[in-house]
Amino acid sequence: MKMKTGVEQSVYAVLLLNMLPEGAVLHSEEISRQIGASPTYFQKLLRKMGSAELITSVPGTKGGFKLKQPPEDIRVYDIYVAIEGHQSLYTPSGIFEGMLELDDEDDQCILGSLMDEAEDSWKSVLKRETIASLAEKLQAEQYSSRMDVLRKWLNEKMVV
Amino acid sequence: MKMKTGVEQSVYAVLLLNMLPEGAVLHSEEISRQIGASPTYFQKLLRKMGSAELITSVPGTKGGFKLKQPPEDIRVYDIYVAIEGHQSLYTPSGIFEGMLELDDEDDQCILGSLMDEAEDSWKSVLKRETIASLAEKLQAEQYSSRMDVLRKWLNEKMVV
DNA sequence: GTACTTTTACTCGGATACCGTCTGTCCGAGTAATTATGG
DNA sequence: CCATAATTACTCGGACAGACGGTATCCGAGTAAAAGTAC
């Protein structure tokens, strides 16, 4: 039971795209290079976020990716769902019904409600944080010089 | 990101062992048959719970498994840790440090605290429920007749 | 100089391979109760 | 009848095979900007 590394990578990718000025895009290869992920595979993740309407892709020369929604509307949870899918952590396998020989129509197993509550509790934390609130944390004093370097790099690599 | 099915199976196994009278044990094969799991593999899970001091094993003829702790002290979380291990759902892969070119000695990435909080929130729900509280839910009216069947089966299969 | 064609450089989506983990099986060894054996 | 040995029936722990999903790579197709070409 481990979260995909793709989720973390995607969050930082969105955080990177958030630094783009209006109208500019960034090549997928530049993004993956900055993230430190394999370019071809990370492109798939970017497309997943495109399907989830979190980011937009521009095809053709001078193409690339940029945010589709304002950073205040993109929650960490949205990125998680875009990459991992919306299946729950726990799905009852019917042991309860098997042991007690219940009809499948009966109420769910006694573990289901507990697990659902646990999962909701976990997701609620991820829903609380947005790209905007994360970006705000990057404005801290300790990161200022490094962020300038990053912004300069972005100005070189971004398109239009 | 999916919880192992072994966790659910183990919870029901402990719930089953909880129904044993004092001093009695149950063969691993009978347990796995009742759970509906593969006998040889489920024995490994039982041994994991044995290492976690949740249950006790009795070797030799008339051997088997029984609870080691009172049901009030066995939390669902304990079973989860026994089977899944105590690694966290998210471990920072160093993207943050890589992007900002920070020394590894600096504070953790901005996602770490959020993920830790989410995981703690999730675990707290699992720590709340115990085998005793789960067993109590099985005393509900709707299960009474089926539980009698289960208890009768247990009286036949249990040893000493 | 304008309209058209070709080239270039991206994204898109599928097919495929790799690899680690969970699941499942098998085996020899250890342990204790039962049974068999010898006196 | 009693003590000892052999058998039986469990657990223990490791080795190993199979299935599955996440990761990673490659390819042809689609798209749009740029460059080249013709008039």
C-alpha cells in the first residue's frame, strides 16, 4: 500500500506550470527534466491531468502544457484522483457475507463503514490544500534565492 | 494504491479467534477455509500476526492459533501494521530538493507535512476500532441466527 | 509579395517490455500429542 | 503396567513460481508553426 510516485511528480509539475505567465506553455520534456522523471512516461501523466481538465495541452510547434484552471481551484486531491483514479483504498471481498452466509443484498460488511470513514478522513486533508496554498509556502524567505534561479530557468524554457 | 486483501482476511481471522473459549485453539487450515483464503499463504499472514504478538501459535498435534491479547487491546490498526508493515503511504523522492537545489539537510518538502497529516488522520480511524468493538457489532439482531451457526461450527472445529 | 507546399517540432494514444510486489505453492525442519513397542 | 521409541499432525521459515500493476520506452498519427517554393 504505497502512493504512486507519479502523484508527487505531478504535483510539482503543476506547481511549476503555475509559475508560467499568462499564455505561455512549457514543453513536456522540460517539465520532466526539471522534475527528474522519465520524459516519455511523464508525458502520460501530463495527459492524464489533461483529461482531468487540470491542465491544457497545445499541440504543434511551440506547443506544450499550461494550467487550465486557476491555482485556487486545483486541489492536491484533484491531482491525486487524476493520476491514481477514483477507486477506494479498500473494497470488501465478500468474506463477511461468506462467513455469515448472507445474501449479497444485505448491508455491507462491518469493516466497510470504518474503512470508508478512514479514507474520507484521509482525502479531506488532500482536499484542503490547493496549488495556490502550496505556491504560497514557496514564497518563504528560505527559498527566495532558489526560486529566483527557478524563475530564470523558466523564462528561458517557456514558449511564447 | 490499494490495501492488501490480506488485511481484511486477517481482521476476520482475529474476529474468528475471538470467539474461541479460553484455552482452545483453531487449525490454520480451518481458519483459512472459513475465510475463503488459500491455506498455505494465509498461514504466512497468521505468522505475521504471531510476530506482532497479536495471536499465539501452539505447535504439534492439537496445535493451532488463538488470541494472545484481550480483544479490547487489539486495534484494527495493529492488524494493518502486522500485515502491511509500518512504512508510510508517501515517502518524498527528493523532487523538491532537486528542483530548488537544496541540501538534503534542509527541512522536508512542502508535500511531506500534508501527506503526514493525511496519513495520521487515516490511521487514527483505524486505531479507534478494536476487535472487541467490532465483535460487539456482530451481536446485532440481524446476525444472531447466522452467528449461532458459526458458533456451532467453531465448537466442532476447535481443539481442546 | 502572396499563396501554397514542405519541413519541423510538438502532443496524442496505443502496443509493448521491464520490474517489483503481492499472492500462492512447496519443502525440510521443529514440536508435541498420540500410538506402538519392549521389558 | 510402565518407559521408551515411532508415528502423526500440527507450526515454522525459507525458497520459489505466477499474476498483477506501476514504470518506462517506442512508434505511427495528428496538429500547428516555421521554412521553403512557385508565381
